[in-house]
Amino acid sequence: MSAIADRGYSADEMMAVAASRRLGDGTVCFVGIGLPSLAANLARRTHAPGCVLVYESGTIGAKPTELPLSIGDGELAETADAVVSVPEMFAYWLQGGRIDVGFLGAAQIDRHGSLNSTVVGPYDAPTVRLPGGGGAPEIALGVRDVFVMLRHSRRAFVSALDFTTTLGDKVRVVITDLGVLEPVEGELTLVALHAGSTVEDARSATGWELRVADELRETEPPRPDELSALRALRTKGTR
Amino acid sequence: MAVVPLSEAVRELVGDGDVVALEGFTHLIPHAAGHELVRQGRRGLTLVRMTPDVVYDQLIGMGCARRLVFSWGGNPGVGSLHRLRDAVEHGWPAPLELEEHSHAGMAAAYAAGAAHLPFGVLRGYRGGDLPVRTRVATITCPFTGEELAAVPAQRPDVGIVHAQQADRRGNVQLWGIIGVQKETVLASARSIVTVEEIVDELEPRPGAVVLPAWVVDAVCPAPGGAHPSYAHGYYGRDNGFYVAWDAISRDREIFRAWMQRHVLDTADVAEYHASLAAEAAPV
């Protein structure tokens, strides 16, 4: 985290800010825990107060004052517009086509945006047994746009997935700690770099020959108001 | 239905080799019942749960399970379930068969089970590698011709959930994040509900799930029985415990010693809490 000293913010903070800027006021957003939750909560506290946060535990329109550690923390239910059962969440709200943006993470991603969160190695004899798909397979089918947040490395950005947990058809953007990728003619292409990263950094952290857009943008660094809102969101206490 | 001690309910209603679902989506996770399964040494269970987290890590690590039906197995917000991983990756303490679904598929399967239908239907399981690794089929809508996924109904032998309250006749009320608990109880051949407290009269609450006494086989008082998860209106989630579980569960011997001290050497949920408090107290 030497980056904090160098630039005044961490790589995770850059990722959260970049993702939050893509959420509009009124966007209905299916969020998981971790960076997506951070990004969506940041959007709600800055430029998009009307951003609707939906957690798969059944809380619709949650407005937590602190970042939850789990998708089912009590504060999500207390601050939600509605709390529904899990079967209702997946059938009526997600499958019903009422969610604009779904955030996904994964252990591996390929050039088409397909994701693996199931196993590393063969399915029947995995080197690493990962948690599995959870809500992701139907999030990837049911939302309008999928946003992926994933730290850039050769271990994660692979030429072939060990297991395809979700399809990349609806992936509109992949936000990494180095920059931003978007699909161009079906292949993820580097379209923006965060301050301090280079094309070479991104290429060497990608397990396939990474395409780079002709007009490469630079991400605006986190502004002071974004950073202070971000840091005010703290994960609830540990003993 | 009868209000009975948890040990008696587990003895009479859960057998070795049964298909058992302990549900509660982050909230109201029936840990006290999981501990009782461990104390009574149940073996060969097929454990069903959307989100096997710490409670199933404990059951799997103690050798209670033969098979796991699930959709997401991790320590929420923390990382891996080390006992689950050890069983799958190294067969310790015993190999664990997996039947893996998505959340939407599990939810549809429970809803179908509650309705006593043979399968649930959803727009899901399209593409990817999951469909070839699990029990799912494609069916064609007889009205529109759309191709949809069919998942076999979930019909556990025993469904176990935790709730805030029951009245003296055994009617149950739970509220907050209600997860898939109603479906679990209605889908199961037998059911056990542990509760924070028994009250004279259930006070109706907005958005609550009420399970009438006649759909529940046993109601068991277990105050604090959801710990380290939480019971809305009673106590909060012990996030520190979930973080601490990572180190406890990472090592086989540390895990076993922890289970010995806090589960096997305690008689019930009250003694479990006392042993945790004794450990935390300055000497």
C-alpha cells in the first residue's frame, strides 16, 4: 500500500471510485460484498443519492451508514425500503428484469469476460476449491449490465478458464487496479489507465495478448470529496 | 408439535444418513442445532444449504457429512471455509461429495419442495460448465416455446431453522432477513425450529414469517442459538467471530481443540456461550 504515500490513495480506493462514477442516480444495482459494496455505497453518498442498492439477502433499497461485512448484516434490513425472501429476490426481482447493474468478482476472467469462481484446477480434483457461483450465474443472465471488479494479475486474467461459472455476454466494463477494460467486438480491450500505470503494466499482468484502444484515456484520480466519503464508510467492528 | 429440549428433538428427528437442511441466509443461522448434531455424533448426513458457512464448516470438519448440496461455500466477507476446502481438496476427515447449484436454482428447488411439486423452473443455468456438473435439465414452456431450466425439488428429511419467537402452543414467528426458512420448513418431511424465546402471545410484526404450530415438529428454546450470526431485535452479528474463525479453522488440530472445548465439552447453547465468555475473560 505504498501507493497511499505516493499518490494519497490506494489501488482499492481508485477501483472503488472508478466503479462508483459509472453508477447513475436511480441506477438499480445488485451488489456483493467487498469492493462492489464500497463502490455502490460511495455513489449513493456522492453523485448518485438515488442509486438503489439491492443485496441478495433480500434487502431492496438498503442505505447502510457503515459498510456491512456480510450481505445480510442487520443494518441492511433496518435501512431497506423492502425486505423480501430469497426465492422472491431471485425470481421476482432479478429474473423479473428489475435490476440495471450487477457487480461480479471472480478468481479468473478470460478475454470474453467469462468468469470462474468455482475451482482452480480440475473440477473433480481441484487445487483450490473456491466458494462457487452463488448468485452470479443468474446475475450474469438477469441484469442489463454486468460490471466486473478484479485486481489485475496473470493468475486472474487467464487465456483459458479452469471452469466457466458465468458467461461474459453482459459484461460492459472490467475495472482493475491498473485501468479499465471494455469489450470491443467481443474482446476485452484496455480503454483507460489509472494514474501511474502503463500499458506495459497491464499487458504483463494479462495472460493473453491484451488489445489496447487507439485512444487510451486516463482515469481522473479520486477527488478529495470522493476520498473523504469513501473513508467515512468503515467496515463494522471486529472484536 | 411440542416445545421440547433441542437435544431431544435432534435425537428423535434426525438420523444418521438423513438429508438435513439448516437454513438462514446470514441471519438466524441455526448454530445451536448444528452443535447438537455434532454432540450427538451424527454421521453420513447429506447437508443442504444455500450458503454453507461456519456452521457447515464445523459439521464437515467433525465428520458428520457425506454429501453437500449448496450454492456458495465461503466465510462471508472473510474468505475460504478451510474445513470445507480440506474435505474437498484432501478428503479430510472424509471425502465430501458435492452437488452444486446457483442461488437462484437452490431457491427455486426449495420453493418447489414447499409446494410439493417435482421440480422448480427458472431462467438460468445457461451456458458455462455448471449445468454439466449438477442436476438440472432443460424444459420447453408449453405455451411460449421458451427453453427454461428445471431443477429437482429440494425435499429434505429434516429442515432446521432458527427464529426469534414461538408461543407456548408452538406457533413460530421470525422477522428481518427471512431468507428461505419458510420454504425449508414446508419442503421438509420433519422440521425443528430453535427460538430465542417462548412468549405468551406472538405480537404481529410487519414482514414477518409465521409458521403455524401444525407445520413444525419440534420447537426448542435456544437463546443465543444463532451465534455467531444474529437474531434481529435480540443481538447483532459477531463479525469478530467470523474473522477469528479463519485462523481457528485453518489448522486441523486447532479446529478440533476448539470444537472439543466449546461444543463437545458443553451440554447446550448456554454452556457454549459460557465457555466462549470464559475464554474471552482476562485470567
